[in-house]
Amino acid sequence: MPDANASLASTLGALTAAFLVVTLVAGTLLGFNWTQAVLLGGFAGVVAVASAWLTDRRAGGD
């Protein structure tokens, strides 16, 4: 099993991917207006970064 590593590149990648996917899905498929979609995407990005950080801490990467 590979070691978890929350480097800056992987953290920014998680943030960007979560933001884009959630924003586009909420705005186009779920019918939210774009302001709501961007807010949901931002929240999803924060959760993705927090998850990467917590995973790194649990793996002992302090």
C-alpha cells in the first residue's frame, strides 16, 4: 500500500478537482444557480484539503 503524502501539489490537485467537479455538476445537472454551485464547489474543495491533511497526519507524516 502506498504511503499517504499530502504535498502541496496533491493538495492543490484535490482542491481543484473537487471544486471543478462539484461546481459543474451542481450548476449543470442539479440545477443550482451558479453562485450556489460555486459555493458548494468551494466547500467541497475545503473538505478535500482537510481530508488530505487528516490522512497525512494519521499516516504519521508530521
